[in-house]
Amino acid sequence: MGGVTSSMAAKFAFFPPNPPSYKLITDELTGLLLLSPYPHRENVEILKLPTRRGTEIVAMYIRHPMASSTLLYSHGNAADLGQIYDYSGYGQSTGKPSEHNTYADIEAVYKCLEESYGTKQEDIILYGQSVGSGPTLDLAARLPQLRAVVLHSPILSGLRVMYPVKRTYWFDIYKNIDKIPLVNCPVLIIHGTSDEVVDCSHGKQLWELCKEKYEPLWLKGGNHCDLEHYPEYIRHLKKFVSTVEKSPSQRYSSRRSTDHFEQARKSTDFFEGSRKSTDRREKPRKSTDRPEKLKNHSNNADKLEKIRMSFDQMERSRRSVDCHEKSRKSIDHQLERARKSVDRLDRIRNG
């Protein structure tokens, strides 16, 4: 039954354009591969790449003289090589589309970038759209030095697009929900709030599971295939790329500084909260732990330490009051018992 369900999920997942949107031809003079009917550009190379599963995929490499990162783009389920590289069974690539073929496909492209173009892992940004989020996260989970990941209208898993399942079944495909916690680099998630194909909740849940979150972009009114038309899309994407292209020390220093400010603000907000808030034991413990995490930032650490000390004094005072309150209640309880005993004695005497 599982195999049948997996096959059904795969059928719903892949819709290669038929006929393909391009033809692959060889230039008689140069021997270069070209995409017809598109004009040849000097900075574009068309490649055929073998995969470990025996298929041969078509890919496109676009050079930019000022680029400091390489973006490896995995397209959605209803596009072909106008989108950088084709999955097995798409466009002019051989084989049939399947989950595991797409994993082999993206590995072949990554291998080509390393071996043919000398691209380093730490200079690569993986970008996966829709179904393309599957091979993107599968590869990202196995590349610890990756620069960044962008997920555009991503899916939690194949079955979760069709059915509201609460657990991962072994026959499910593209189990992104289980792989995203393994990704070590910054992750940007972009999703339309009116997506009718993959609900925005997929993107939001994946963002919650990210190890290194970046400010997500939830495009109000955006559907599944129109997010590129929103001005915020390109602005936010440029901002993200600019951020991750900083040296790791700059990026992490900036992120720690931001986290530091946010944690200090939360500690202050907590201290100024109501008595009811201070009765929640879990929150004070988290707040008092923060100065230890921020010990490298001496000035703010001192401020937080004062807040912690003030809170400790308040907590000791509260405990003292609570202790007094308990004692008072105990005395009241004993007096009440004595009163009831006298009442019973009176009733016996009067009887």
C-alpha cells in the first residue's frame, strides 16, 4: 500500500511541460550546445550532466563578472530549463521524474559547480521553489558549510500538500519537515498568504523549525506562482543575499548584537511586568540565564546583572511573603478547628 501511495504522490508532484519549452541543438561552427528558440548569450553555458542514477540532465550556467556567490536554483514542478537546470524527465533531460532522481540531479549540478567551475561550498546559495524545496533541503542537510538557503513557496512534504497528516509516513516524499532542522546555514522562506496550491502554513512551520532563521517574507495576497511580481520579493531577496555575503565573523557578530539587544529588551520587559508574570517560574529562569550567554558584552551584561539581582531580591521578598502567608493560613486553620470543637462541645452541653 505504501508503494502505491508513494507513486500516487509522485504523480501529483511532477508535471513536466509537454511539449518541452525548448529544443537542444548543437552549433555547427562552435560545437556549443544551444537552447532553441532562445538567442545565445556569451555569459551562458548549456551543459549535459550525467547523474549517479544513470540519467542525463540539461543545465544552464550563467556567469556574472561581479558575483561573489553562486545560486543553485531548483525549479517547481511545472517548469523546465528556462529555470536553470532540468530534473530527470523534464525538458530534454533523459529518464523519468521521481523524488530520488531529483536528489541525484541536484547532486550532479553541485558536483559540476565544484569540479568544473571551482565553486566552494561556502559560496553557494541553494534556492528551491515549490517541489524544488525537496532536492534543495536534501542537499542542504548534507552540506555543513553552505552559505545560505532560500525556500520559495516550499512544502512540508508531498503527502502534506494533499492530506492534513500529522505525522511522517515512510512512504511520503520530500520529507522537508524532517530535514530542515539539519540545515546549519541561514534560511530565508518566502510564501504567499493566498497560496492555493501549497498553503502558507507549510512555509511558516518550516520557518519555525529552522536552526538559523532569517526574517521571512509572507507576501500578503501572493499565490503560488506570482511572488516574483511583488516589489517586496526582490528587495527582501537582495537584502538577504547582501547579509549572507558578509564574512562569517561579520555576519555572526551582527546577529549576536541583534540577539543581544532583543534579549536585553525582553529581560527589561519581563522585569517591568505584573506580579502575575513573576509567578511563572519558567520565565524568570530563562531571563536570569541570559547574562551568562551574553558575558562577552560587558556593558550590557552589567545592566542585565543588575536586573537579575533586582529580580532575585524581588523573588526572595515574594517567597518571604508567601511563607508568611502560608503561616497565617496555618494559624487560621488551627483557630477554625478549635472554634468548631467549641461549637460541638456547646451542642453536646445544650443537648
